[in-house]
Amino acid sequence: MQCELRKNAIMPEGLTKKGKVKTMATLCGAECSGCSFGAECKGCGETCGKPFGGECVAAEYIKVGGREEYGRFKESLLKEVNELLRANDIPELGELCEMHGSFINMEYTLPGGERAKFLDDTKVYLAGQMEISDTGLCCGVAADTGFILVCSYGEGGKGAELLAFRKR
């Protein structure tokens, strides 16, 4: 069965399927040719929006309402994220970007000492990060249609701490 989304896929400008650079048709218009996940990723144009096997928040919105609706969702989600950040005395984010789950799925220590991850490595989320001034820590956000997760972490994701989690 051919994916209905394929006809809406975008090829990056200036690149061709016969070019030396690996090109990939995308649904959201992202420039994927330089991505380090190239060998793992099958491309959203070829997988009906599931390049790593799990859902992609961008593809799911584009399937239902098109790129404009996805843009409105992304703006609305950023406002919601920034409200949550302000409520926790954390500076606002300027943007959210599509991010592969395995890249941002950190391990957290729970109160009983157990270790847990909260994201799905096969999904694509909307995410952002910022440095927390003069602390050597970063603040990260991961979100999709069901939740917003806010955490802090050190270099390389070390010492990850869950700061806020909100169901949507």
C-alpha cells in the first residue's frame, strides 16, 4: 500500500535524487540531508510519517490538517511550554524543533532509586533546550500532543532531573 502522504513530500531545494548527497523527501519541509541519523532513518515521505518506526508529531498533524495547521499547533504548543517554564522560574524558549526520541530520551533517577526513561526512542517530538546561566546545566523540553516534559541536565545528558511534567 502506497502512503497517501508521499504526494505531499518535499524534496530539499537544489538537491536531486541522483545527486551525491543523500536526499530525503520530508512532509514538514525539514532539511534532513545532513542529519546524523541518516542510516537509521527511512524518511517520512517513504514511511507515512514514521521515519524511525514510531509516530512523528509533525507528520501526525500534517496528515490531518496540512502544514498550516501544524504551524498553528507548534505556535500554540510553544506558548503552553513557555507558560509552564515561567511558572517554574525558567526562561522562555524561542522555538521548538522536531527531534528524534533517542536523542532526547534521558534516564532519570526516581525517588526510590530506580532509573526510568519517559520518552519513546522511535518517536519524533517537538523539543528545545537552553543553557541555565552560569550553572553548567541545560534546561530541555520535549512535547507532543499528549504531554510537556521539562528537565535539567549536565553535559552529555548527565545528572538529568525531571523539573515538570504536564499532561495535555
